[in-house]
Amino acid sequence: MTKIDTVLYTGRTHTTGGREGFARSDDAALEIKLSPPGSGRPGTNPEQLFAAGWSACFVGAMTRAAGKRQLRLPADVAVDAEVDLGTTEGEFFLQARLNVSLPGMDRETARAIIHDAHQICPYSKATRGNIAVELNLA
């Protein structure tokens, strides 16, 4: 396990009520109602929040990966993240897919940037070897 030498930022939230509760960041920039997946109730769920955070971070990692190749990402780059919550033998697990759109970029270069970004992105590092992850070029 790699220990951080210099902390750049700490995200802080306070959550009550679990999947049927409420979460708020310490700066109040995030105030969100939580609800179980598929419940139809107002609010979001941890899987959606994880997907949003990972996909945003992955775009940043792709920007860095492209920059190392002296390239720029297309303006309409997008990552559609899918995070599955499921069970195996009664235990809960996650798995994920990152579906990446790099319009106008040749497929070989796009695949290389996605690969490099997966090595750079802190979310990818955190999940590596812990959950099944697919990286798809749309």
C-alpha cells in the first residue's frame, strides 16, 4: 500500500441514515438526499456518487495522459461510468465499467490514453485488484 507524502485535499462529509439518509460536505457545497438503488424515492445512492467521482477523476487523468503525449483531448470527451452493486454467495460486491468517448481521436491513440489514465487515476488505483473493472472505448 502506498502512503501519501503530501495531502493535497481532504473531502469531508457527514452522513446520517445510511442509504436512506442525508449527506453533507463540511463546506455545504454538497447536500444530498440518499435513497436505495431502484427505490424510486428522491435522492441518489452511493453507486451513483462513486460513478460520478470516478468518471470526473478519470477525465482529469486522461487529460494528464494526453499531455504527456503532447496531445489535447477532444472538447467533447466523456466518460459514462457504470457501477454495479451485486452479490456473490450472499456477500455484497461492486464491479464497474468506464465507457470512454474520445471523438475524432484515432482508436490506437485513444486506447493508449485510456490505458495510461487508468494507471494515473487515484480511483483506478483504489479499485485495482479489488473489483472487476472494464475499460471500453466507445
